[in-house]
Amino acid sequence: MTDSKTLSKFSLRHSSFDKSLDISDNTFNCIPDLTNTKLTNQVSLDRMEISDNYPPKGDFDKSDGERLCRLKELAEANKSYQQALDLHVIEMQANRERLPSEFYKKLDYAFYKIASYGQSITLPLKYLGYLTLLFTYIYASMSIVQHTPGHWFDWIDRFFIGLLYSLSQVFPFVSAGRNSAADSLN
């Protein structure tokens, strides 16, 4: 297939293939429709991609979720798990439009931004580190307001006590933070 970037719609719905189907090495500006197809031999989806600027205005079609589910199923059958995960992310974005309320849409969008639908482990750890430092600052500030430190090294001590307490809230096995926070307030 040549010049697949100019296609606005590509449908093989209700088709039957007695030989193999090869749509690899193509980038589509639409989601290929392979739903309800009968495939007797292997389907090659290697290096098949959906363009980054799809959908053009950010609005997915109602049937995009079904099409992506079929493509994901074919990628899993080909044991192309990374491609199946990528298609799953796009499927989740397409299905976001059908969520019942605005709250669920925003929650789903937050899950996408924070963890890329579970594909990233570094993003959630980075946000966890930021939250830990934020609460370290809050706990240290609360301690400083209640008991004004006399020397500059007391400020550093309060910061580390706040960090230890914040870490004890994030990781329950750090029990020393609870004791140090109670001691700093006394």
C-alpha cells in the first residue's frame, strides 16, 4: 500500500481473506477498520502506525474504539505486545468520549497524564517525589511556626524532620518519621 497518509478512511469491514493480509510499514491518518473480518492466515501489522495528528480536531469517531480493539486483538495475536499497548492507549483515549460524566473524563485524563495509562513508571515516581517534597515543606513550615528555631542549623533540622515524617507517610515501613515528628512538636 502506498501513500496511506492521504487516506481519510480505510475499511475492510465484513471482508474475508483466504491469504495473508499485509498492512505493515504504513502510517494512517485514520484508524483502519478490520472489524468483522474473516482472516484465515496471518495479518502483518509490523510498524503500522496511526498518525499523531489523528483525530484532526481531537474528536474520536464513535466506532474508533471498536476498530482499535480489533487492531489490538490482531497485534496481540501476532505477539506484538508493544504495538498492542500503544493501540490500547489510543483505544482508552477514544473510549474517554463515551464516559458517563465529566468527572470520569477528567479522572481518565489525569490517569493518562500521570501514568500514560500504566505504561510509564517514571512519571508516577516523579510526581510522588514532588508530593513528598511539597509535604516536607508543609510539615517543616508547620513545625517552624509552632516553635521558632534559634539558629540556622535548627532550620535544617526541621527540614529533615519534615522529610522523615513525609517519607513515613508515603512509605509505611519508615516508622522513625512518626517518632521524630512527635518529638519535634514537643
